Amino acid sequence: MDTNTILIFAGGLILGLSIGIVISKILEKNRGAKAIELSKAEADTIIKKAKLDADALKKNKILQAKERFIELKAEHEKVILTRDKKMAEAEKRTRDKESQISSELAKQKKAVEKAEAKIKDYDYRLEFLNKKEAEVEKLHKNQVKQLEVISSLSAEEAKAQLIESLKNEAKNDAMAFVQDTIEEAKLTAQQDAKKIIINTIQRVGTEEAVDNCVSVFNIESDDVKGRIIGREGRNIRAIEAATGVEIIVDDTPEAIILSCFDSVRREIARLSLHKLVTDGRIHPARIEEVVRKTRKQIDQEIIEVGKRTVIDLGIHGLHPELIKMVGRMKYRSSYGQNLLQHSREVAKLCGIMSAELGLNPKLAKRAGLLHDIGKVPDAEADMETPHAILGMQWAEKYGEKPDVCNAIGAHHDEIEMTSLLSPVVQVCDAISGARPGARRQVLDSYIQRLKDLEDIAFGFDGVKKAYAIQAGRELRVIVESEKVNDDKASNLSFEISQKIQTDMTYPGQVKVTVIRETRAVNIAK
């Protein structure tokens, strides 16, 4: 059904409705026969008017339908034009791609042809080179045979001789290079070493040795001495038995002397006496109780000292038994030098020196602190084992690193050094023990050491006089110029130093100076 038919149908429908409405109105107004006659004229007029209105409406709807149709047609044509334009653009793109692909295929085809040509040329050259190589190999074999005939040597023998000559030449060059390097190192190593050692010593300051083997217990009056001695000396015997310390009660006013080589026992006795005198109850049972409590107190203090020392030095992860050994060092001394103070000093020196040398300062501090733990033996320790070996065994037992264990065991050359930490610990130990005032020696042993130094010098031929000076740190030897020449004087200095190094034990180092003097004396009269 098209648009015109729809419009005609709508107009007829509207016209019918209008006629029905008019008729209903006429019927209402003219209920009777007279009304019908009178209304016919009006009905005709209304019908005519309705037909005119329907025709006008029909024409108007037809015009509107035509305009709408034209609009729809224009939109449809516009859509078709847009679609055609897109299709044309797509076709153009497709043609462009086809042309591009065709050109690329042509290029690839040319490249493949060139590659095939190169492959053919490569195969030809390879075949040519193989032929030349075979010819060269044949010529080489002929020349080798001729050389073997001329030189009366086979190719293997000539090769061995050449290798041997090159090896000797390389060895000589290497030895010359090593010698030059050693000479250069000798020029700078001593100066650099002195600089590092001086800087290290300047950055560490410690006290001088003050330890001894006696302690003085001060009392308020001499009446306390009698109470400490007790009836028939039972109290003093009980104290000595419980502590292992010899108590000397003499005429010294207001003082009692405690004598013992073990500083721990001496400290236990001193604290126990202080508690007993303060408390006033002094009898054997009370003495045993106080000594037992004091011993526990000292054990706890040893652990605290060890922990505090480890924390101060920044050392972590140390085994509790090693911490306890470090604390016990406080009550031990070596040549009058407190062992804990010495170990702390060595640890600080090791940390500074290792930092200067580019090593691990924390590991060096650890080795420096533990290097003398073998001097703090326990009940199970073998007293005949050197303290360095004993300390190394304990360090290995409690899980220390191999470098630390080797540094502990090698700081007195009992074992071979296998790490750079070992000489650092050895040097720092010597610095701490050899500085003036660090250690005290008994006068007799000091004089004996000086005498031994001079006796070693007198044991060589040509020695006229020998003097040990600077507290035994230098030996000056005067030789007879007739028996010893300049070259022999230099060798004599070396031999004496080696003899001292092998036969004597001493802290630090000993400088040996050999002096040879020639005098020509005449008298003018």
C-alpha cells in the first residue's frame, strides 16, 4: 500500500466520521418528522461543506506525503553516495597495497637472485681456496722435508727446541720484571708501612702497666686484724683455704696484703674480706658462705665485662663461652700488662690498620680481641700447649671463621700464615707489647736479656766490643778493622740478627748495628 492510497483512505474515513456526527446531530434536533424535513437543507449544506473540507484535507495530506517522500529519497541518496565514496576509497587502498606488495615482491625476487649469485660465487671461491690450500699444504710438507734433510732434525725436535728457547727467554724476562717490581716495592713499602703504623699508633692511646701480683686491703684499725686472724688463726686459715690466696698480716698499719698470681682469686678474697669486715661476723662457716656468694658475683661480673667489651668494639655474634673468656682477661696480666686492656688495644689497632690496607676491619677487630684467649686457661686446658695454638683450637671449637683462627694461631709464628689478617694481628700485638711502659720485666730477667744479646755478638770472629742499648732494642757491635772488611761487616750484621731471632725471645724488634773504624795516627814532633 503506497502513500497516496493511505491518504485517500484516511480522508474517506475522516469524511465518514464527519457525516456520521452531522447526521447524529440532525437526528437529535429533529426528533419528529418536521424536524427531518427542516434539517435536510442544513444537512445538505453541512455535507457539501464537509466534502469541501475533506478535499482540502486530502490535498494537504497528499502534499505532506510528497514532501516527506522527497526528504526520505534525498536522505537515501545521501547514504548511497557516502557508501559509494567509502567503497571507492577502500578500492583505492586495496589497489595501493597491491601495487606496494608487487613492488616488494619484485625487490625480494631481485634480492634472492643476487643472493643466489653470491652463493654461486662463494662456492666457486671456496673450491678455489680448497685447491690452493691443498697446494700450499703439499708445498709446506716438501719444505719441511727439505729443512729436515738440511738441519738433520725432525719437525718435532725443532719445535721442542724452539719452545724451550722461548720458554727460557720468557723466564728471563719474567725474572727481570719481578726483580724490578721487588726493587720498586722496597723503595716504597718501608715508607708506606711506617706511615700506616705511625697513623695507627697515633690514633690509639692507652694507659701504662699497673698490674702486679699483690693487693692491699685497707682496714680502719689494727683491731680488725685480730678478728680476721681469729682464735688460734682459724679464720685466716679458713679464708686462705676457701680463696686460695695467701693473706699476710704484718706490722703494716691499717693494711693487710693479699698475695696470689691469680687475679680472680685475689679479687674474690678482697671482696670477701670487705663483706666480712663490714658485716662484723667473721667465723669459718660465714667465711665459706661469703666466699661462695662472692665467687658467683665475680663470675657474673666476668660475663658482664665480656659483653661490654664486645659491644664497645662493635663485634657481633661471638659465642657465649668466648665472651666469658674475654671477661676473664680483666683478671689476667702478661709482663705486668693487663690482658684485657692489651687485647682491646690490639683489636683497635687491627681495625685501624686493616682499614688503611683495605681489609675487613670488623674481622680484624675480632681476631685482635681473641688473639690471647689461650692465656686464660680453664681446668681442661693442656698447660703445655702454646697459648696461640690453644686459642686457635678454642676459636675453631666455637665456630670462628678460618681467617680469624689462623690469625690467632699464627701471631707468634707457631703455624703458617694463610691470610692477610695474620700479619696484621702479629704486628699490632708487637706494637701494643713493645711500646714504652706497656710491660714491666723483672730486673734480673731484663739484665740477663741484655747480657745474652752481647754474648751472641761476642760469639762471632772479629767482634771487639758489643753494647746492648735502648732497653735491649738495639745492639751495637764494634769490630776489628784488620779482621773484618766492609763486605764482611754487612754479612756479620745479618748473621747476628738471624742468631738473635732464632735463639732469643723478646718483644718488638732488635736493631743490629756493626761499626768498623780505621784510624791512621801520626805524631808531629
